[in-house]
Amino acid sequence: MCGILAVLGCADEPSQAKRARVLELSRRLKHRGPDWSGLRQVGDCYLSHQRLAIIDPASGDQPLYNEDQSIVVAVNGEIYNHEELRTTQLANHKFRTGSDCEVIAHLYEEHGEEFVDMLDGVFSFVLLDTRDRTFLAARDAVGVTPLYVGWAIDGSVWIASEMKALHDECEHFDIFPPGHLYSSKNGGFRRWYNPPWFSEAIPSVPYDPLALRKAFEKAVIKRLMTDVPFGVLLSGGLDSSLVAAVTIRHLAGTKAAKRWGTKLHSFCVGLEGSPDLKAAKEVADYLGTEHHEFHFTVQDGIDAIEDVIYHTETYDVTTIRASTPMFLMSRKIKALGVKMVISGEGSDEIFGGYLYFHKAPNKEEFHRETCRKIKALHQYDCLSANKATSAWGLEARVPFLDKEFINEAMNIDPEWKMVRPDLGRIEKWVLRKAFDDEEQPFLPKHILYRQKEQFSDGVGYSWIDGLKAHAASNVTDKMLSNAKFIFPHNTPTTKEAYYYRMIFERFFPQKPAILTVPGGPSVACSTAKAIEWDAQWSGNLDPSGRAALGVHLSAYESESDQNHVPTTITSGAGANSKKPRTIKVEAPGVAIEG
């Protein structure tokens, strides 16, 4: 993933000082794109780009242009159907590079603002038409790529991949909504992504396991488009294991295999003895991947919390818990020479995989909750997967959030997705059944039917317990009792949440920044609405999967169990102090086949 920053319509005269300031702010995104930097200025407009080179590393530097350079575009993302578009819609156009993103400039020439839905991929882009000084910005369907928009006092519009590039310059800024475009010609936002499920109408299409399997296989195959070394994130749970299994099955014969070999590299992170490490090793052995197991300690994670909050730009408890191990793992993966990984985010939202879905009262409520979860992904799992990896110049691709796959999965009558113990159906049964192939098994049965573990739980239960202990040593009872006065919006109700909020507001003190983070009660990653499904949940509000009382096999048994923490956790540094960080990670070397 790359980093983009656009400053559009500055009131002051173009100057070297203004250009220098744009470059300075763009450098705040250099972690996202360490391979090259580019800036194009046209009058009072600036388009800057920090590139992570995945496709056409040699000539695909940005910004990109059409034939006469009248259309300028800066893009963060991957366009998986770019070769098809080049030979069909754009057969009469001449291309300057092999970059998948160059098609955007040419499609705009052909179709104006109506081309966005033709793109099969994930993207955030800003396009400048120098002929009339108008611009167009757009973000992918569900917000896999991050994007923010701001407005400065001089009337200029700022658009950036991360908040840190614009929050100091704008009077107001906000999340650029997924599935929307912003047009200067038409003066505002317009939704370009309008799938049937978005209205939350209840579908009635019968479950077809083969169609679902083929749709997912197609989504994975698309994401094997790469000119650099890659691998898969493998926690040993259902979703990441299916990603690895399908990748293994289809890797041979791809361009990636011809260049880098057919030995798939898999990566897992966890505390010593964690559930994920054991399960991932078993799956890796079954599939025959070159497996890399990274260990971290609770203290390693605590030491990285400030960096994680700075990079993910959130104070959401669930997101920080899950992002920290991924942040640590991403650094090691990048150090091994890998620049892209395929990951399993999105499945739980689409199929109702979180354990609280066991209590869904009917198929209508079940389906509406999945719709709410998908719409909110850009503030949770998409944000985590993108920013925690991009912090080290690593790209994460998520096939479960493929547009075509989402449509296939969300068209299924939700009665089939319901958890039905009487019929032998556990969470995500429709997905498990689709890949339950007796003749050519994708996975061992006990892995295919393993209970859901949230990533922050699966890396080791003492990880969350340790975070709570560290927060308790830095936040007093008196501090928490006054939280509603210090933090009137999204008031933290736990010491852990208070601790994260203190750090966040030190980096991003502006009110618009605080408003970009979602809030409200949650149990096991539920929305606030779903808490109504079970009366006892309202007294057990914690985003960990173990808070799903009566569902998780290792559920919290009591309040004292939730508060249990390892005695080996030291208090570490306070939220307002800084110290050097040492990350202790054990990993074997990796040799990428040439």
C-alpha cells in the first residue's frame, strides 16, 4: 500500500515554501511507501505520492498520467482487472507504464466520473483534470484502503491516506466514506457502490456451497498478482487457513510462481505456547508451506503500544489489542524481504463468525447485524490490517472483501448462516461446508471446524490480561472516575480504554480526530444493537471473544477471572513517557526462491 496526499485549491500563490510544506507533510506517510516519492504541482494544486512498489517496480512511479499528461492521478491500491481493461475498454490508449493503477487516468478520459465501478480492486485515489482544474477523489467499496478528507481555512481541500498528513493544516477533517467519490464539479460526495445488501433487505437465495467456494477461489487468485515476494498470514483459524489452502492450490502456473517459485511462505505471531502458534504449525505442516513462527512477550507488545496508536490512528480497544501483534510481525516479515501478504479479514463480518452471533434471535436480525458489521469494517479490521502492516511498508490483501465475493455471500438466505446446534451448524457453517471436500480436502476436519478465536485472543490469552494490568498501573481509580469530564465524547469506561485515549490525544488532540474513532458498548466485537440479544451481556462488556459467556470454550467465568493478570507483567512506562523500544522476536531466516 502506498501513501497519497493531495492539496487542492490553495489560496496563497504557489511558492517554494508551499511546495516544501507539502513535501514535509507527505513524508509523514513515507512508511507506507518507502520505495519512491513523487510530487506534481499544477497551479494551486499538489498531488504527492509515497510508493510501495508491488506491480512494475521499475517504471510505475507516481503520480501517473494519460497520454498528454492532462490527467494526473495519485493512487493507493491494486486494480486486479487492469490487464482486462487495457485490452477492452482502453484498447486504443497508449500506456506509459505497466502499473495496474495507470488505467484510472485513461478510464476517466473515456467515461468521466462514471468509471469507478469498473475497477475490480481496492483503491483510494485523487485525480486532477488540468484542462479545467477540476478534481475527483474516490475510495474502494468497503474501505480496505484508508482515506481522510479535510478543509483548510483558505478553502483548500486536503485528501490523505492517513490523518497525520493533514490534521495540523485543516480546520475540519473526517474519514472519507468508503464506496463514495468526491467531485469538485458536482460539489460533494456521491455513493458509487450500491450493492443489494446495503439496504439490509433480507435475501432469499438458497445456499450453493460450490458457488461460494468458486467465488472465494477467484478472489484469492486475483490477489496473486505481484511482481515482488509475498506470503500469507496464518493464524491456524478457519479464515487464514482457507486463504493459505486456496493459495497453495492455485499458485502453480501463475506469474508470481514463475518468478518467485511455488513454495508458499506463511507467517504467524503469538506468545509462547499460544493457541494460534500451535494451530498454525499444524496447518502449515499439512499444506507444506515454508512456515515462520514469530514469538513476542507481553512486555514487547506493551512497549510498542504508543507506536501502534500513532500508526493506526485509533483509541479503539479491540483494534489496538489486535494491531499490536500484527505490527510486531509485520516488521519481521518485511525484514525477511517480503512486501505483500494475503490475510483473512472480513469473513467474520460477512458470515456472522463472531461468537455473539450464536445468540441472534432470528435470521432477520442476523443479516442486519452482518450488514452493520461490513459497513463499519473500515474503522476496525480494515484499518488494523492496513495500517499495522503499512507501518513497515508491507501490503496486506484481503480476498474475503472482494466485491464479487461479498455479493455472492451476502445474497445467501441468512437462515443458512444461523448457528443451529440442533443441526450441527456452528458459526460460519456455510463457509466451512463449502470447503469440506472429502475427495480433495483443503484442510483437516478439526481445523476446518475449529471454534472462532479473535486474533487478540488467539495470540495468547495473557496478552489481553497483561494489557489490562499495565493500564491499571498507569490509570488510577480517581482518573477513571473523572473520565466523563476529561473525555466527554466516547468516554472510556475501563482503565485500558483510558490509557489508550491519553496516548491518542497526545498525538491527535483535535476534536475532528477524536470523532473519527467509533464508540459505544460491545461484547465480543458486537455492535451496540446486538447487545440486546442477551441480557447478561450488558454486565460483561468487553470486546474479547471470551466475553461471550456461555459460548466461548474458554469464556470468562466471573468478574475476578476477567481481572486476572500474570504476576510477571511489570508496569513499564507510563502513557506520558517515552523510552527506546526493544522487540524480542524469534524467527528463522527465509530464502525467496528465484
